[in-house]
Amino acid sequence: FRFPDEDGAVFESSVRDISGSGLSFLVVPGLPNLEAGDLLREVVVDAGSEPIRGEMVVLHVTPQFEPGAVCGGLFYPKSDDDLLAVRRLCASLSGAKA
């Protein structure tokens, strides 16, 4: 999981959870200060053989930085192909067919 800030610096983390409408990722040292309502543009989720691109609106950030802290929100796939990739990924994680 990665996204750039407004200055173009790229931040990376690990996806904790993903669904058809959102995702969460681990808050790690070096990430910018994120707040509910922030828009993360040019998000890339590297999962499986195909990167999934889109935007994310932050809905929650663990208030205190601690091990296991997460940031979660709504994920908006960039294209129909990205939406289908999210569905395939979720189906593969649940063992269902896409």
C-alpha cells in the first residue's frame, strides 16, 4: 500500500484489511499526520499480480501511535478495472468466486 503526499513524497505501509468499499492500513513511523476527512490521492494497493489504483477518504485513525495502530477509510477505485480487481482480491481472500 502506498500513496504520495502533496509534495510527491511516497509513503508505504501494509494493508490490514480490505473490503469492497474500504481498507485499513497500519500506521507506521514516517507516515504523515492523517486525520478523518483527509483525501489520499493516487493510492496503489499491491496485492497479487495486479496493482489496484484509486483514492481513499480517511474515516478513522487510531488516536495514539502504538503498535497495531491503523488508519481506515473508504476506497474509491480509479477505474472499472480497478473495481474488478478489488472484487477479485476480496473474493480470493474469502474463498468465494469473483
